[in-house]
Amino acid sequence: MSRKYEFHSGQRGSALAVRVTPRASRNQIVGMLNDGTIKVHLATEPTDGETNVELVGFLAEVLGVPKSRVEIVAGERGRDKLVSVLDMDVDTAHQRVLAHMS
């Protein structure tokens, strides 16, 4: 479920629901669930900190934004996460994600 948010600082952005699977052969977006959740495989061990850092870096690369614009806002310890992307509307974010699906 992709939604537009206005963050407390007055900045605008989009929120992406992401389901992460660690221990993959490489970082890749493998699909999208019916509810809009993006399925991401990461080539990391399933430790919270390492997986989260890798996810932020990978999504920043996919979306073409600095890492500082990408933040995990919910689900830091689970495989289902809510990721905010500042200064990018949800349509642009989803177009860039779809372009990187394998």
C-alpha cells in the first residue's frame, strides 16, 4: 500500500512497504505483492543492522536518491518494513522500482 505522506518537518515524500529476504545471491527486486508490497532479496546475513543498512543503500541506488533521503520508519526488526523516501512522489518511486524488477 503506497501512500503519500507529509512528514512533521514539512517535507514531502512517499512510503513504500517492503518485504526483505536475506541470504540471496545478490541484491534485487524480485516482485510486488497484490497489496503493493515490494519484494526485495538482499545478499546479507539476517542481522537487523546489516540488513537495514543494505536495504537503505540498495533502495537509494534503485531510486536514484542519496541514502539520506531513504529511511526505515517501521519494521526495523522484521522482514516487513515501511520505508520513507523524501522528496519523491509515490508514482515516481514505483516507476523506478518497476524498472529494476528482475
